[in-house]
Amino acid sequence: MSALPNSHEVLLKNQNLLRGRLAIIGMVDPALLPRLPDRGLTISEHFGNYQQLLAVSGWTAAFGYDAPELSSGMADTLVVFLPKARVELSVRLELALWLAAEGARLVLVGEKKEGIAGAVKQLKEFAPQASKADSARHCQVWQADSLPRRPVFDLQRWLQWHPVECEGVGFRMAGLPGIFSDGELDDGTAMLLQTLADSPLEKGPVLDFACGAGVIGTWLQLHQRATEQGVFPVDGVDVQFQAVACARATYRAAGVDGLIHASDGLSGVDGRYAAVVTNPPFHTGIRTDTSMTERFLQGVAKHLEPGGELRLVANTFLPYEALIRRHVGPVKTIAGDRRFTVWSARRH
């Protein structure tokens, strides 16, 4: 049996704290569930993780913080793991208070390097009686009883809107806690958009892989309108719940077209496109991790029409050029500086 993350192991060590119907928010390894004493609901904002959770017998899995499986007062014990982004913890804690039944217990688990000390301060803002139950494996476990329950949970409370402008095309981008580059147009995406203005894509439908808040698809369609080009829908996929929710909101607000849905890599993508554009992630937490992009490059050609274009922006130091050439076709650099490079490749 493979080792669980430290935070999961320390929860098992303290499973005496768990009672009744469980709701677990933010678990990353489904192998934890069969080892727990009771059953219940588990919530993940990562679509690949959610798909794994669906296969665990006796548990209900929910994708995201507004999933239809969630209802008020459904859990006797709420386990909250720390998210990568501290701002997302406020969402998880408020959701837990809405899910809590009368007399429910909240268990907060996290590693010291994840910021458990600051997280405890957030917990004590509404549960000053919270106490430390354990400290082990570089983690802390905190317990709070007699929770103040929330009558409603409205994710829209955290939704914020931010202006985006590039090449004279402006719109509003939706943001939620935990989403990449919340509140600003990151420099890599800005460079990619500049190339889309200078070297327009061939006419036809486009896929935005790892679409985030929907910036690329929204800008591209608005730019095509402004320059009186043919406007084609831009579909978007992302593995993160917040990204999917924000991209849909951004598209609606801007009045642009395209199907936005969750997908772990390209597994949920059907059909072919005239072009695929992407600013893919290369981090898992704070660690550089290019594995998702490498898998994407290995499979993207089958989603391109013959002669279709892949246009990808990434940090210049990342080893993507050879992979693009091997799996897609002839590749060239169409923009770049010391930080970012935009590559363009045509399918063989």
C-alpha cells in the first residue's frame, strides 16, 4: 500500500475525531477513503481527482463547491484540508458551516509548510473554542465543536470581476479564490494574445486548453469581431472547478460562444479543431511539474485538423520545443523573450 500524503496519514491517526456522516473537503488521495471508519461525501475542485473519487464504493463524490450533491445540514463531521491558495480556505470553511448538521464537528488538517498557523487564525474567527488535537508528520490537526451553522452558501459571494485589455480589446474577467492569475492578465498570456493579433489563426473552431478564466477565448472572439474577421467559437477545458466556473461567467458576460467544461488533460475532449491554443500550467503546488503538458503534447495532434495549428506559450526554460516537433509537426518560435516563448506548430 503506497504512502498517503502527510496530512492524510495524520487524519488516520486521529480518526477517533470522526463521527457520523462525514464530509471531506479538499482531499487529494482517494486511497484515504476506504481506511476511514464511516462513509459520506467528498468534495474536490480537481476533475481528475473527482473522477477517481467516483469509483470509491460507499462514498458520494462532488465536483466543486456548488455541486448538486451538496445540501445544508448533511454532515456530522466536516474535514477540511488546506488548499494550495490560502484565499480558497475561506470558501472551504464557509461551505463546511453550511454543510454542518446541528452539533457537528469541524476538523482542520494541514502541514506547517502549507500555512496551518495562519489557517488556524481563520478558523478561530468563527470558532474561538477550536483546539489542537494533534501535531505529527509536520502537520497539525485542529478540532472545533458547537459550530455556528450558515443558513445559505452562495459561491457568487466570492466572484470578482477584473478588467482585461490587450490590443484595444477590453472585457471583464471573472475570478474566484484559487484560480491561476486571479485579477490580472499574466505576461505569458499577454504575449500569446499579441501573436494572435499579429498572426491570426486560420478560420475554424478553436480549443483553449487549460483555459483558466476564459481570457484567451473571450479576447480572440472579441478581437475577430473588432477587426471584422470571421468569428468562430472557442471551446475551453480545464481541470479546475474554479476555472470552469469563471470561464463560463466570463463568456456569458462578454457574449461570446464556446463550450466550457471540465477535463483532466484531453480525456474529455471530442472532435477536431482548426487550432488549439494554450498557456498550460507547469506547477503542482510550488514544484515544477510539466507532466500534464507533456501528456497534452503527446495527444493533441488527434484533436487538430490536418494542417491545424498548435499555438503554445510557456516559460522559455521549459523543454517543450522538441516534444512539439515530435508529436505535432514542424515548430517555430513566433515570439519570445527571456521569460516566455510562443511556439507555433502545424500538424503533420
